[in-house]
Amino acid sequence: MKKFVYLILAVVLMGVFAGCGSATPETNVEKAAETVVVEKEAEVTATSEPQESVTLTYLASQEWIRDAEMELAKQFEAETGIHIDFQIVPSDQYFNVLTTKLNTGEATDIFGGQSGKTDIKVLYDVEKNAVPLTNEEWVQRMDPLSVDQVSLNDEVYGLTIWDTTGGSWVIAYNKQIFADLGLSVPTTYEEFKAINQAILDAGITPIYEPVSDGWHHVLWFPEIGPDYEAANPGLAEALNANETKFADVPIMQEALQQLQEMYELGYFGEDALSNTFADTEKAMASGEYAMTVNRLALGEQVEAAYPEVSADTFGYFVMPLADNQIWNVNPAAPSKFIYSGSKNIDAAKAYFEFLTRPENLQYFLDNEPAFTMLSFEGLGVELSPEQQAFINTYTKQGTVYQTAVNYVNPQWMDIGQDLTAMFTDAASPEDVLKNIDQRRTDMAEAAEDPAWK
């Protein structure tokens, strides 16, 4: 049952949004030589002779290539004869591999990268390494906020096909567990802490937190950037102007102290350090965990993998560290770039054109359980009652700090290492913030940012 809901424009008008999406960068490149790239072929049975013998190589991080795109790649090959050779790299190694390939002039025809003005300039140097796409027709149909995050100096360099609105990272919770224990959605950290304790006392692990991937547990900190901004109006601007530091912001220290407390009290369970993101659906379907940080489509993802568990088992609320009640949104997301040194630029552009045809975007949306919307206009969107309830509840929105603040997203994996050290008592919340500040300084000076001179 598909219902066309013209929601995307309404959400955009509600406020500025900014995401993670997914895994984010690790800037140490020395490990790249040890990395094994896993090739994931888009197998196809063509119905006619290929029109031309071209293979496009496409490097991407784990979780960035969805099954729907793999199927579209088969259709693209059947139509054009152009084969897509997907090369998938584990998320904790991806940016080492990509940086090495870009630095040595050996990048693939297409490479994936997290959008965001700092990232595309500092990490990928798109003005040197990527092909301008400003004049492509599909740019006019892509969400303007997402277009801005893949643009530098009035040139567009990337294609973002992602759920940048419904893709917000929030807490998904098992409604049946909450009902059985008489619990309600929290609005403060103390309420959240009490809920976690009640769930733990009932013999259920409160939160599935996959620390081992290196990126997921970082979400708890920068995703609630709108809360930091509400407590300190103009904070993001001051940080970008080098007028203050993360270590100088009390609410950031408060949020990290609470995150550390949650780990120490056992709310992430005994296996958090070894849990993996790939096992999220299995963990949540089991009923052994009550909550996890994920997107607004987690219910649909669980049902797709485990049909016996209905999508409406799960509801959603924002991460309430530091009493946050603001919807965290992000127009930055995993995006696609064409390598400037590619010998197949026209073929890569043709692939982008194919993916962005309205019927193919609709196919992508209809066949990707993790997404409820896409960063393109004119698509039919189906929302569940649980997703609509979240949107109705959290009417105030703000931009996540990995996008609002320069030099945060490029150090995502480093922050992940700091937080793991904090969980294991090898670092304090103050140490984490000071490390973030130092890395921001190093990156800003390397980029010759005027604010750091």
C-alpha cells in the first residue's frame, strides 16, 4: 500500500538540516598497504550484446552500497553494456584506502565519500580529484541543502542518493518491552537513565551499541549538536571562527560524562566492545535488547530480515543526553564522486544519469528498507504511524555538529578511538574534548584556515 505524501518540502521548510550518516573518516594512511579490498560484483544476465566494453570501478565503504543500487547496476549494464565493479572496503579502513589511492593517482572511476564542505575539501580535495557535475540535469532535482554539501566555489562535485531526513540517527525502542515494564518515552537524561535501569533489572540489555565498528558509538556526541547550539546560541559559528574550543563548552562535557556513565552502569551490555553494526537487525529482532541508535526505518529493516517481527514493534525518540529534545538532521551523507583521472568519465556520468531518473530513484526508495525518503524531489513517500509520530513530536530541528562545525567529521574514527578509551577508563571526557580540539587545530592549520592564523 503506497501513499504519496509530499513531505520532503515540508520537512525542509521546518528548519535547517544536516547527518552520518554512516561511517566517517580515519585520517591515518599508513594502514592502507595492509588493507584488503573486497570486490562485490553486480552480476547481470544481459538480454543483448553489450553496446560497449567498459567496466566502471567504484570504491565505497561498507554499508554505502545498498542492495537496490546493486540491482540498478545490473539494469544499467543490460541497457548500456557498462559493467559496475563495486569494490567494498570495511568502514574502519575505508578512508585509509581512499586517501592512498587519491594521493597516488590510482583512484577508481567512481569513489564514495561523506559529503560536507570540510570533508570534500580536506579529505578528498575534490577541486583536484573530482569531476565537476554542476551542469548535470539531476542537480536541479537534488535537495538544495544536499547539493550545497557537495559543492565548493559554485561547482557541484558529488551525487547524494540517501535518506538525509528520515536517515536521522535516533533511538529506536521496542514498544512491547516498554509497555510490559510500564515505561514511557523519556524527555530528560534522568528519565532515560531510570528507563535503562528498569530494563536492566528486568534481565534485558537496555541498548545494543556496536562499538567494534569504530564509528557507531560516536553518533551519541555530535548528533545532539542542536542541543549544544540551543544552550549556547552561535556556538557553531564561534567554533568555526576559532573563538572557542570544545573543551570550553560545559554541556559537551556533560554529554560525554553521561555517555561514560551509561557504559559503566552496563546499559550497553557486556558485549558492546565486540558488537557489530551488521548484527543490529538480528539483535533487535531477538528481543534481548530494548533500544539502539539507528534510523527511522529500523523497524522496516528488521521486518525485512525477520518477517516474524513486525515493523511496528519499534518506536522512535531523540537521544536525550544533556536533556536533548531537538530533532537532529543532516543534509550531508555518503555521496558519489567521479575521479578526475578516470578514463571513463562519460560512462560514469551516464551511470549517474541512470541512477537519478525518477523511476529509478523511486525503485531505490521502494526497495531499500533502511530509507523512508530520498534527497530528491517528486518521489512517493510512505510513512509508518511510528515514523509520523516521531515527526509530529519533534517539530524543532537543528543541524548536527559534524556538519555544522568544521574539522569534526574528518576525525570521526579518531573520536571513536577516544570514546572507546573513555569507556575503558584510559581517557576522561575532558581528554576526549581536548583531543578533538587539537585535531581541529592540526587540520585547520594544514588547510591554512585564516581563523587559525
